[in-house]
Amino acid sequence: MGAALQVTAFGLALLSTLFLLLATCTDCWMVNADDSLEVSHKCRGLWRECVTNMQDGVRTCDQYDSILADHPVKIVVTRTLMITADLLAGLALATLVLGLECITFLKEDPCVKLKMCYGAGVILGAGSILGLIGSMWYAVDVYVERAMLVSHNIFLGVHYDFGWSCWLGMAGSTGCFVASVLLTCCLY
């Protein structure tokens, strides 16, 4: 039972960590919501902004000036939280691999292996919370920005909704949290 639970938690943690990494690296955290009126599809990410022409499929991207340049707070905070979540999830995966019962590392000391799985669960939980805060921070900021424009009857021609990268970050963080709960609460 314990080995199956560990392998299940590892599979979920691996998939969720990949989701977190993809969310951090991809460019569609915000997407334009006026698809019917536009001839182009605009995505804003943490690292660049991309525009895809709907007629011919040509995609052009503008890199943000520099990582250290003045950026909106939502980009800086989300970058920081997502990168930290990625690093913690990667560390948790490495620790979890060594703590799995099916791995021969420290096979003679099952108590240490169990503590490694528990520690991996705690690290994964911390990473999932940071990833969830980063994704939700960005999503709430997009919502507030849009609500402010609507409440003041301002229409700039394009307004944005949550993109698939934002949803991917939330899904990855949630999956890491579930894996953390499996490793810390259900394994004992």
C-alpha cells in the first residue's frame, strides 16, 4: 500500500512539476478576449508578448527589455514565485526519487527513506503554495485591471482574460499540493 501511494504521489508530482515549468516558460498568461473582433490573437506572458495573425498564422513575439528592467509588479512577483515554486518542486522530486521504496538507495534503512518522502512532501507543499499564490496573484490582477476599466466605462480596444499558462500554473500547483498531502498525511 505504501509503495503504491508513493509511486502515485511521485507520478502526480512529476506531472504537476512539468505543468509548473511549462506555465513559467510559456507566453499566454493573458489572452485577448475579443476574438470575434480581432484579426490577431494576442498573448502576454511573464517573459514576452506574442501576437499571432489569425489569417496566415504568423507569430511575432516581443521580448521584454530585461529581467532587471522596471516591469509591472504582477510580472515581477509572479516570476519570483513561479521560479521559486519550480526550484522547490524540482528539489522535492529529487528527494522523493531517493526516498521511494522501489529505489535501492538506502534500502537497509527504511526509516530514513520514509523521512525523505515526508521531507519531499513538505518541500512540495511549500512549492505548491508559492505557485498557487503566483498564479492567483496574476489572475486576480488581470481581473481587477479589467473590472476597473469596465467600471469606469473605458474601452481600450482590447481587454484580456486569463490565458492557458495561468490555468496551467494553477493546475500544476494544485497537483503538487495533492501530491504533498499524499506524502505527508496519507503515507503514515
